Amino acid sequence: MGNTTGQLFRVTTFGESHGPAIGCVIDGCPPGIALAAEEFAADLERRATGRTRHTSARRESDAVEILSGVYEGRTTGTPLALLVRNTDARSKDYERIARQFRPGHADYTYWQKYGIRDPRGGGRSSARETTMRVAAAVVAKKWLAERHGVRVRGHLAQIGAIAPAAHDWAAVEENPFFWPDPGQLAELEAYMDALRKSGDSVGARVTVVADGVPPGWGEPVYGKLDAELAAAMMSINAVKGVEIGDGFASVAQRGTEHRDGMGPDGFLSNHAGGILGGISSGQRLVVSVAFKPTSSLRLPGPGLDLDGNAVEVVTTGRHDPCVGIRATPICEAMLALVLIDQALRHRAQCGDVGEVAPRIAAAAPDGDEGHG
Amino acid sequence: MGNTTGQLFRVTTFGESHGPAIGCVIDGCPPGIALAAEEFAADLERRATGRTRHTSARRESDAVEILSGVYEGRTTGTPLALLVRNTDARSKDYERIARQFRPGHADYTYWQKYGIRDPRGGGRSSARETTMRVAAAVVAKKWLAERHGVRVRGHLAQIGAIAPAAHDWAAVEENPFFWPDPGQLAELEAYMDALRKSGDSVGARVTVVADGVPPGWGEPVYGKLDAELAAAMMSINAVKGVEIGDGFASVAQRGTEHRDGMGPDGFLSNHAGGILGGISSGQRLVVSVAFKPTSSLRLPGPGLDLDGNAVEVVTTGRHDPCVGIRATPICEAMLALVLIDQALRHRAQCGDVGEVAPRIAAAAPDGDEGHG
Amino acid sequence: MGNTTGQLFRVTTFGESHGPAIGCVIDGCPPGIALAAEEFAADLERRATGRTRHTSARRESDAVEILSGVYEGRTTGTPLALLVRNTDARSKDYERIARQFRPGHADYTYWQKYGIRDPRGGGRSSARETTMRVAAAVVAKKWLAERHGVRVRGHLAQIGAIAPAAHDWAAVEENPFFWPDPGQLAELEAYMDALRKSGDSVGARVTVVADGVPPGWGEPVYGKLDAELAAAMMSINAVKGVEIGDGFASVAQRGTEHRDGMGPDGFLSNHAGGILGGISSGQRLVVSVAFKPTSSLRLPGPGLDLDGNAVEVVTTGRHDPCVGIRATPICEAMLALVLIDQALRHRAQCGDVGEVAPRIAAAAPDGDEGHG
Amino acid sequence: MGNTTGQLFRVTTFGESHGPAIGCVIDGCPPGIALAAEEFAADLERRATGRTRHTSARRESDAVEILSGVYEGRTTGTPLALLVRNTDARSKDYERIARQFRPGHADYTYWQKYGIRDPRGGGRSSARETTMRVAAAVVAKKWLAERHGVRVRGHLAQIGAIAPAAHDWAAVEENPFFWPDPGQLAELEAYMDALRKSGDSVGARVTVVADGVPPGWGEPVYGKLDAELAAAMMSINAVKGVEIGDGFASVAQRGTEHRDGMGPDGFLSNHAGGILGGISSGQRLVVSVAFKPTSSLRLPGPGLDLDGNAVEVVTTGRHDPCVGIRATPICEAMLALVLIDQALRHRAQCGDVGEVAPRIAAAAPDGDEGHG
């Protein structure tokens, strides 16, 4: 609801793109988790702009200050408050558009909803907000890994019309695109350079997976694990679609093809993407997300001004030609936040249920370690 | 959360497929809405099984009893409780599978989560639950129409590999498939008959739209209108994917192509599907939903029993060869429930904001009245 | 919020005093609890009217039907829906007052809030609603007792100016007043008979306690255990005050007197009432509740009609001369509902925290087994 | 729940007594409210310590930084984040007690709940947290006053055995005790000086009122206005009791005495304290709150150490001899926060209900302007 996600591990974010700071409060965090301010750096760096020529040139240090909830290096169970000061906000880039509604942006809808909007860098609707999702998820990922052995990962699965021809998890973190096929990197670089030169942008697909999720997480019927994953992903800026497992490909499938068989040695396939009836099955969770192309372009587009007059909108600020590129850590973050929340809710309601037999093994993932 | 959907117009459903009854409680309903028990019949009939040979043979009367919240024909603002008795439950059909985990079903995950499950007809995981979503949405649709002129509609947009070649809203309610192209009905009938005869099932795509939604509904950033629509649709049984507007097609689009221009006469296109930054833009809301093929088949599939032994599962109960066929009213219901909830939340927070200029007209929809 | 209490063990009640039925849905109930419809009878009988001449003559059978959430005698973790049909509603008693606002009632405020009200028996504002609180708490009490050894009890602690001179828990359930001093029963009977004859009513104080609550339940800072107990008690019809431990007596106490010392053998006293900083201390929880005198009297009182004219209001329906008498099981119910909810929330967040030393024993309660 | 209060005007606070900062996030704030950082000073000063010898010597500047949610001097409807740096935290005062459980404190219960606690100045359980309640309520009070003409005020109503003999609202803000009887100030000063010298502490009663609340605010049955007020007040540190209107005095009243008559000119009395059936009646809201005496004393008390050994606890930090003295603005704050939340919820559900006749005037309050 509003600016809070999660029912028990509740993350509330605040802050505008060009305001003094962004931050979040995590309420309901389990106590006793070792946590230092330095631990946020790695994931924030993965999400950050300005690290390569393929993302916006804005360069924030994204130094996290822990304001509360940690004592002698461990979480105390009281609210964990994190703060990141904005340092590289250039509001003058946006002065011209303070009186414009840019096509494809939230300018007009914020204006209609609130009767007021902060136009500096998109204000609250900026992807800058996702910094705090990633920060909050650092805590979630750590608890999930330590307590349940859950591993959350992701990769870019399509950019424009280009899809990976091979899948190598090891390659994903070694290129600026989170791309799993190292043989395509030269092609991608050239594609992105041409795109940037053209002034246009392109969409992308991101796939995130979680391995090691035990069966039983998810609350039927409206609090289904897949329902909350769908909301979490769709709440990310620029997302237009979410799939679980085979997703829209299921439309053309037969039941005999889609339903995942089970045998004494485990599941035989994973078309479901690890969720049945809204509850995790113990298989790999597979979520795929569609990002639209960036609307902020230096190529002019038809917009309006506050008086309702037509204007040619040209955006000269610093922007990503493909927002999907930096989106992998954000999608991972939302996956982790949903999982920890559902894990805590499951423990609350079903903590009396002991080990339940038979426990079935996950299907062997495709390829080396497999992909989503 | 759990079995409740909505923050202010809160619908809590209960009941198992083969239990004595299903029902719901609507809390937070606006007072003064004229409401009679008879008004539920039309939409429940649209969702019901047993009306044509293309859906499950189970035939419930689905007579709604209003237990509370209505006085002298009007809602009082106190909880509206609706009850539907189950009358055509044949639990013996399921006795054999009480000790089996069917492939592609929630049997195994409920068992792992709760350590106990009601196997009769799928228990709580049955699509029977969606009856009450449709019932609750009758109230929502009425308020939305009377108070805001919002119209919610939907149609089947794909079944297996067949997609409509034409779009005629008037045709949708005149065939058992909610199919918008009357010229394809013979083909569809033949396709479904062959499918039923084969014992297999197939997936489907449903598109639902809302016209007349004013700009401003939706709560950034986690309570975005599209985020809540995604959750609402994904919470429906068998759904594997959700798209807003162009959805996954956005992945291959350019920014100049996707972003919807604006002019003094209104929006120039609607790739966004009526939502920008999580807030309605005043354009048609367009949501598309992927349904997997039914897993309950008389064709045997590899399953397990409670002892972990392999079993050939054959489902002889009454099932839909394509659950998507009856899903149109369910998707409409979830759309209406999300809209009324967001409308109330918007009124709560932004009730002080008066008319905001400029108000832009929606793009002219495609075709006659246009489709999603 | 609204008609739902609890965050994880969520009880939503519905139904009007003279409508067809009252009921509740319990969502988030732990699975595996043995439960039969017969188990509700004992507590509902304790709360019911019509059992002695000291309460309203309305006589409902209060037979509970379990509509969902139980399979083969055990809760399944899906919504538990309970239904009680109203059978002895005499709406004609209220016809006259359909156009009157009775002094001291919710008639006027419901009218102002909703623009419509169900006047039959007070509609939703009737104490009939509390039937379902007691029913829901039967499940909560059972889980608390079986899982944690928690025992919830209560007694009337004052009626008008009469307070118990002695305390014997064994006596409480053996008289219609839940009165702990068996030596005062004749006095009380006479007092109540005179009161009933006079046509007037009187207030009462109820004290409820919980023994065996482990330390650690309660969520600082707004979800404090005492804060939620205060809300729970104040949500009961006719309640005007709530105290924890020494309550208002604390105002005149010194710090050296109030603060409960601790020693190696445990706490030395329990002025705090078992809660420190919003979290249970492991001592007896002690909550005291003030009930106002019934406003429904056959003695005329100054009221208004719908046209704003003065009317002499005389209430001839069946009413309790002291609502507090039947309130003990209701207060117990709310105590139990708050406890199970906080227990589940504690397990969710702090389930990783093992046994913590030192665990201090509760102070020896006063008297035999002690009172609140 | 947890560290968040409110359903629609949601205030989440964070920060420990001796951590780097305290702060809050207000989500759901109506847009368009004029707001400057300077506006927080007045109420924070009223709550602050160190202004007179009668409160703790800790002296914080309590300078509020607005981190987000305000643009060009007006709230934008996005999260309002407020930050106050701690500057006068002397943690060494507390080093000795890091291994002690002080009697009457939350030390032991936090330890048992979380397995870890921040002992510096009481950590999260410190009354320092209430700074942010007062800050958040500045926004709430402003909206309530401007939009609805609601005025929230309070005064100390008892300290130890001393109660005001007269009531003059004008006097309340002109003495450090928020005391309404200017003739007793010398007596109070002497009493407090003697108390401070003795090293002991004393309890207090605070009464807060709201005038101008329209009829209709409050959500039956669990979200009653009085239920939420009770929770809000009981969530304040050191509170042990809450009364609405006549409160516990109702126990000894007759129905003919308690029920408030109505006439064409309005209500005839206000025993109910402005709430009937959980909904505001349009009369003055009257809430009375009991504060226990401070447990932090330099007089030794029996406590325990982490090894379970008895220790004589002496608290040498800076503390209030009567926490109730500074509590008036905190109680006002909680009253205002509950009111704005209920106002927004009422507008959400009942915004379609127009003016409802007859609207009854409030009873003339006692005295000059009257007191609670």
C-alpha cells in the first residue's frame, strides 16, 4: 500500500530524485542479523548509474548511513532506517520541463492526482527510488541465504530483439548488461552504441530466479506468492508485464505439456516456475519481467504544457537508453523482499507444522546450473 | 493478504469447493447503494460451469443470500455478507485422489504448507472460490458505473493458437467463449470439441478493459494501480502472466514508438494501457492475462501418493478443457475490485484536490468501439 | 480496522442484531487444531442472554455452523467461517424507534455517518455482534492453551458501588454474575432485582487475566501488547475505560512503589500488569475494563426524532440492566484474540531467537490463586 | 502495527534514544498543505526536556529536517520524511546498566523478545521516540484545523494526589506543567522540588480534548474511534490507563445519569465524551490518560544482571521526576493522528453521503470554554 511493501518485513521508502536524500525504514526485521553499512555497496553499485557509458551519466556515491535498528553490528528488531544523500542532482536540467507534461511519463498523472508535483528529475516517480529497494533487499537476501539457503539471481533475458543464445551464470556479473551469453557482448555493445547515438531507447526483459526456496511459502488466495511477485515486479518503474514460469507461452500449450510431472526422484519439469496454487513447490522460482523503452529522449515528442498547449518535448537530462539494463538487481531485490515477507508469514501461521513427507526434489535445471 | 483483497473495499472470501458453502464479507462498502439478491445472478451465470458443453458439467444454482449489510434495499456501510450454498458437490469423484498429488495442482503445496489439506474438489484451491469474486464485483461495478461512469468489460483474446481476426464488442456476450470475432465461432466450436474428445486441455488469454476511469487513481510507489492489477489477476487460479497495455511487446519497441504522445485534443495513442507512473491517465485501462491449460485431465500423468510412490494420475471429475473460457468475468471482477478500492483510497487522500487542468481526452480506441 | 481485528489471526465479523444471521471469518488460523462445532457452546452460553432473570430475555440458541476451514475435524489453515442464525429477533419491538434517536445510543452517529441505519435491535451496533468474538476466541483460547499453556480468565470486579470483598476463582463460574466473592451473592441478587424493578441500569467493571504468557509478546511501539489490548477492550460495546495493571491508581503512586522489583527468584510484585515497554514480561496479564450503564431503559429519556423534534424515548425491548454482567466472556475473548495474534507475530519476527537467559519467574499472585 | 500508526495517514517512526538520529515517514498525507521546517518548533519545544528544572536535563535542539514530500512549501502527497539528529546523547551514563535489567523498564522484555537490546538511554523504548509523534501531529493538527475547524488541546489533570481546583485554558500554556489552575502553581512547584530532592517520582493524569469534530468519524466495530484512541494513548511510554468521557466513573453511574439527552437545541450533557457506538457525535472528544511514575530513579531498586544475579539498580542518567508533565503534547499528538486518519477513512467510505439532517449542536462545555 502506498510507499510500503510487505506485510511483516515492511519496507517504506521515501525521497525524491533531486531532493536532499532518499531512504527507507524496514520494520519487522528479524533481530540478530549481522549488518554493516559497507554491505550495501556491492548491490547498490550493480544498480547504479554512471558506471558505464550504457547507463545514465548521473554518478551518485550511494553511501548508506544506518540511522537506527543496529546495535554493535547486529539488527535489534527495531526499525532499521537507511539514508542515502543525493549529491549529483542537477535540477537545472529539468527547469524547462517544470511546465511540461512529457509523453510517456508520470508528469501528467501526478499532476492530476495531487494537483502538485515535484518536477525535478521526475520527483518521486524517478527510478532513483529503486536504490532503496536494492538496499532493503540486501538485508532480505542475507537472511534468506543464512536461514534458508535461498539464492536469488537474475539476468537480462532480452534487449530489443536480441535474446541470449547461450546461458552462463558465471558471465552475468562480468559484463555491464547482466547478459548470460558472453559470445554476444560485442554485438550488444555495438547495438547499444548505435542506439545511444540515434537518441532513441529500447525495451528489455529481465529474468530473476530463486533457488532453495522450501515448499510452503505463499498465502492463498489473494496473498499468493505469485500474486505478490507480480505486484512487486509491476511496481518497478517502466515494467509492463510479469510472467511466472512459462508465462504467456502457457496460452498455446496443452495441459499434458504444461503440467509438471512428479516422480519418486522429484519433479520432472518446471513449467510452473516453482509455484502451484500460489504456494512455492520447492522448485526454482522463475519470474520474467518486461520493461518498456525509456520515454525520456532527446528526440522530440508531442507533449503538453500546463496551459494545455502542444509542445515539442526534448529531454536533455541524463538518461538510460535502456532502463532494463540496470533493472536486474532491482528485480532481484523485489523477489527477495517478497520471499522474506512470505517466509515470515509462513512461520507465523504454520510454525506448528513440522517436517512434512514426502518432500520432493526440484527438477534438474537446464544447462550447467540452468537458467530461468 | 491471505484471503482478503483490497485496502478499503475489503473482500474476504471463504469456502471450499465441496464444503457446505462459499461466501464473502465485503467491509468498507460505501453506504446507500441499491442492492438486491437478484442482481448477482447475471454475472454469476456468466462465470458458472455447466451452461455449455465447453465447461465443466458441475451445475450450481449459485443463489446468493445477503446475510447482512443491506437494509430496505440499500447498503448500510456495515459488512455486506454474501452466502452461496454448494449443492452439486460430488466428493466421491475425488476419493481416489485424496491420497494422491496430482501433477500441476496445489495438492502437494497445500500439503507441504499446512500439513493437512481438503482434497474434495481441490478444497480451497478450487476455482469455485472465484464465484465470490464475481459476486463482490457486482457491487463494485455498480458503484463504479453510477458514481464515475466507469465501464468494465472483457473478452477472450486467444485460445491455444487461435486469436480473433476481428473485434466486435457486441458479439462477446453472445457466445459461450466471450469471443469478439463472430466469424470464428464455428472454428472455435470445432476446436473445443476436438480438444474435449482428446482429453487434453489448452491455455487462453483474456483481455479486460475499463473505460471512463478518471486520471489520478493509483498510489505510488508500491500501491501502483498496475501493481495491484497484476496481483489481482495473478491471484486468479491458473494465471501465469499479466500485461498492462503493450506488455511484453514493449521489450522490442523503441521509445519513440512506445511513448504515447499528447496533444490539445488528447492522447495520440495508448501503448501504456491507461497507466503512467502507477496512476491512471484517463485513457482506457487495458490488462491482458495468460491462463495455463487445465491440469485436471483424464489423460494419465505422472504423480505421487502420500507415501512418495509414483502413481499414474487420472482425473475423472468434471473439469473445464480450457479454464480461460469462463475467466473473462473473473478478470473483470478483479479489475473492478481494484478500481473501487483505488477510487476510495484516492478520495481519502486527495479529496481536497479539486478539478485539475488541463484534463486530456483519451485516445480514440481502435475499431468500432475499439478493443483492448 | 473496520470489522476486522488482528493482523495475522484476522477475525472479521458480520451481521445485524435482527438480520438473518451473524457470523465471522477467521483468516490466518494455524492449521491442525482439532475443532468441532460443539466446542463453541460453552463460551457462547456464558455470554448469552436469557439464561437468568438478570440479563435480557432474548433467547438465542446460538448454534454455530462451521462453513469452511475444517476438514476431518481439524483446521486446515484456510478461512474458518462460522455462522449463527438469528432466531429470536423481534423487530416489531423496535418499529417505533425507527424514527427516533435514543439518548446514549449509536442511532444518531450511525445516521450521521452513513445516511442510513438499520434500526432493528440496534442493527450492527448491537452487542449481539460480540457473540462472534466469543466464538472466534474459542479457537484462540484452545491454541493458546495447547501450544503455550496460556490460561485466560475473568470476573466481574465491580457493579455500581459494590466490589468483591474476597476472591475465589472457583466461585466465578458458579454464579450468573461471574462474581468472585460467593459471600456477596445474596446482596447482588437483591441489588439487581431492585435495579430491574426501578427500570434503571448500572455500570460495571470487569477484570480479565492471562496466566502463562511467555515474555516477549508485543510489538513496540504502536503495536504494543497493552495498546492492542486497550483497543480490543474499548471496541466492546459500552466500554468507557481500560486499565493495565494498576491503571489509574498509578497516577498517585511513587516510582519506588510502582516499579516491580526483580530478584533471582523472580519478580517481586506486579503493578505493571505483566507488560513492560509494550512487551509481555512473563507475569500475569491484568486488564480491567469499565462498562457504562445500559442506555436502553423503559424510563423515558430526552431524545430526538428524524425531524429534529424532541421526543420522550422509552425503550420497551429486552435489555440487560447491567451489560457488564455478560461482559466477562467477551473481555476474555478479546484478550485471547490479541494474545494469539501477538504470539503469531512474535513467532514471525523473532522465531530465530532461541531461549534467552535469564528467564524470571512471575510474582506469586495474591490469595489462593490470586486475582487481577 | 509495529512502528507504524494509522491506516491511511500512516506514521512510521524510527530511531533510538542515543543513536545518530530519530525520524519518521508520513505516508498518505494529503497534498497541498503548506509546510515549513520551522512549523515543528513550537510543539517540539512544548514536549522537549531541559526547558525547566522539572524535566530531564537532556537538551536537544530538535531541529527538524524535511527530507522529502514537500515541494515549494507544500506537501506533494508523496512520503513526508522528517529527521532530527540526536546531539546531546550521553551514552556513558548508561554503560553501567548495559548488563542490568532495571526494575519497571523494558530492559528485560526487549532482551527476552529480541535476544539483543540497545541499552543506551533505553534505545527504542525511550520516550525520545515521542518527539516524532509530536512532529507528525503538527501536520495532522494543521489539516484538521484548516479543513474541519478541529482544535486539539490538553492539560495536566492530576499529579500525584493534586488535582486542579479551577479550569482556565488560557493558563495551561503559561506554566511548565500544562496546569489549568493558575492558583495552584506555587503548590505544584514546591511539590515537584520536594519530589526531585527525594529522588522519587510520581504519576500523573493528562486530559486531551478535541473541539469541532464533526459527527461520523470512526469505523465500527473494531476500528471504533474510541478503540483507536485507546490504542494510541496506551502506546505512549508509561501509560497505564485510558478513559473516554466519564471513563471508570461510569461503573458507579445509573443509566439515567450517564446517557446524554438530546433536544432540538442540541445535546444536554457529554458523559459519553463525544463518541457513541465508536463514532464521533459532534460533541467535544474527551480522553483521559494515566501515566505511571518514572521508574528511572537514583534511589536504588532491586534488579537483575545478565547472569541472573540480584543487583541494586541506581539510575544516574537525566530523567523526569514525572513523565506526565511533558506528556500533554504527546497525548494531543496521538489524538490528532487518530483523528486525521479516521477523517480520511470516513471520506473514503462515506464521501457519497451528503449533509445529513438533523445535525445536533454539542452540549455547552463547562466553565468559560469548558474543560474535559
